[in-house]
Amino acid sequence: MHNGGFLRVVLIVSAISFLLDWYVHSGLKTLTADWRSGLWRNVVLWGYLFIAIGVTIIFIAGLGAFNTAKGMRPFHEWMLSLFLAFLVTKIFFIIILFLGDISRFFVGLFNLINDAGKNKGLSAFPGRRKFISEVAVLVAAVPFTSLLYAMFKGKYDYRVHRTTLYFDDLPDAFDGFTITQLSDIHSGSFDNVEAMQRGIDLAKAQKSDLFVFTGDLVNNAASEIEPYIDRFGQIKAPFGQFSVLGNHDYGDYIQWDTPQQKVANLEKLKQHHHELGYRLLLDENVTIEKNGQKISLIGVQNWGRGFIQLGDLKKALQGVSDDAFKILLSHDPTHWEEQVRYHPSTIHLTLSGHTHGAQFGVETAGFRWSPVKYRYLDWAGLAHEKNRYLYVNRGFGFLAFSGRLGIWPEVTVIELKKKTDLS
């Protein structure tokens, strides 16, 4: 971001934030107006201003650090997340307060029009009721506590999602074959190694036949995964560990001093996949063999609508027979939407990630919602069309917002089953 653009962002963010703080402060004045203790009243009023303005200043400082840094680090994400938590809380508080003020305005207007308000002027408008400010505080407490939970606990609240898929043409030897999938590790964002290790242990505990990773090992730089290579390298499977690249792995979202640095970063990241024990598939395929029978595992580089489109499915399928049972690793689910589900050669199962489920949403029995649904047709879990399946992993890590709420980090376990007359 150029200095001029950065300064404009700072001024706009500061102006909006301070206007919101002024309105919230007016509501807190109503809330504390009849408190007997002037000390506690000042603590609340001045304490709020100190915290609110302090969070805005820290956020701006974080923006400045990010403006000069090579990519987002945990510090930047925490500054952004704290600012967003306070911003959302203020908005909820203001909505309730504003509804109360709107009703006061119309009551006053009614009084002025009718006899009750003659010669009263502004006194025809009723004062703000303390009850409205109390309701505003209670309502605002819900998003505030929820977002704090998301930041301190939710982003490491790993969940196992199990799915069993049935296929007519699955080779008999692979009936009951299991796959553990991780996606979107985003190692540059971790700020609690012990909590992260619990997710790795959960993946190891599944003891699946095959392990796959579907992209975004880092936020930007290959060095981000280096402190964790020994940890993620603990994940082993009898039939191997395989991986593909995601859009963040190419280093496109930061400025490099030279083009050669960017190329070297990608080569270094590929080496780190090898050090992790992952076979990185770059538009290619491998054969998984069990008891003399085979399935094809295919991996492409990133291909996404609106993102990098390097993946070459035609190249990746070279040497794979049309009647082979095929599993594709492709980071972005829009690849399945745009190409895979229409491909003349049936690709039975595609494993993706990328969306993170926006790290925020609601998933209950019979109802799922996340703001990411307005961007992606398939954003979490299973989709299918004409016996071709897509599974979108919700992501292991997090990015930008240092938290997760409702869409928890995921370890996927998929079991392949041979379809019979009874299944």
C-alpha cells in the first residue's frame, strides 16, 4: 500500500471509529446518569473512551506495521481482530440505541404537531430512557463475548468430520479405505503451539490409510512453516502422505524485492513439503495399490475462479484410464464447479479447502449459513452431482481474523465403501 493510500485508510477508519465511540459514549452517559458514585461513573465513561481510542490507535499502528512488513503476522491479525471485535460490539450497541432515539424523535414530532407539544420546542422530545441503554449493553455483550471466545479458544477448537461415501465402481480391495484430509494450515498465523498440536494429535489419532493436504501451507513465505515441520511431519499413513499447493503458497500477496526472491520462495516451500514427508503433486498423478487393485490419486496446482489458475487437469490425468477410480486434490472448490464435475472422464471424489467457511457461521441440524455462501456455491462439507463428489474442508488454521466462531477448524475423515444392493 502506498503512503498516500495508507494515510487515507487511516483517516477514514479513525473518523468512523471515533464517531461510533461518541455515540456509544452518549449511551453510556444515559446508563450511568443516576449512579450515586461519581467515581464509578467516571471510570465507566473515561475508561470506555481510553479503551476504545486505544484499540483504534493500536489497530492503526498494526496497519502501519503491516504496510511495511512482508505479509500478515500474528501481531497484525490480533490488532485487526481486536479492532473488529470492538467495532462489531459498538455497532450492535448503536443499533439498539438508535432504535430508541428514532422512537423518541417520532414521539417528539407527534407532540409538536399536536396540542401536547405547543410552545414546548425541544422539550417536546422525551429524554433517552436508561432502559434502552441497558438493553443495548446486554445485546452488545453477546457479540463481544462470542468474538473473544472465537479469538482465544474457537480457532483451536478442532473437530473431526466423518463422511462415508458409496461407489458402484470402487475396487473391492478399497472397501473401507479411509482418508484423513487437512487443508489451509496457514502456519504463519499460529500463536499457540500447544493448542495447535492438539489438532495434529487429532489427525494422527484417526489412523487413516491415506493422508492428504489440500493447500495453503503458509500465508506467504516458506519460512512460516519451518518451526512446525517436525510437528506436522508426525502425521503418517500406511499408503502415504500427499499434498497440493494453494493460492497463498505462491507468494502473490506480498511484495518481493526481486522476482528471483519469489521464485526461490516457492522452490523452498516445495522442499518443505518433502521435509514434511508429503509427496507434492504438481499436475500429476500417482497410483495407490492395495491387494493388487488400484485407484488413481491426482493433484493439481491451484485453479480458482478469481484466483490463480495454474492447475492443468488434462496434464494431471495423463496416463490415467477413463475407467480408473479417481480422487483429485484441488485446493479451490470452484475448480470442481467450473471444470471437474463436467469433465468427460469421471473423477469420483475431489478434495478441496480454501474457503475456511469464512471462519464464521452457523451449522446446526438442517441449517447452515456463513457469509462465504454468497461467494462460493460449495463452501463446506459435501456436495455431489451425477455420482461425482466434492468435499470442502473448513480449514485447519486461520487467516486475517485470528479466530473462529461457529465454523470450527476441521480434521476430515472420509471412508470409501463399495456400494451394494443393501447400501
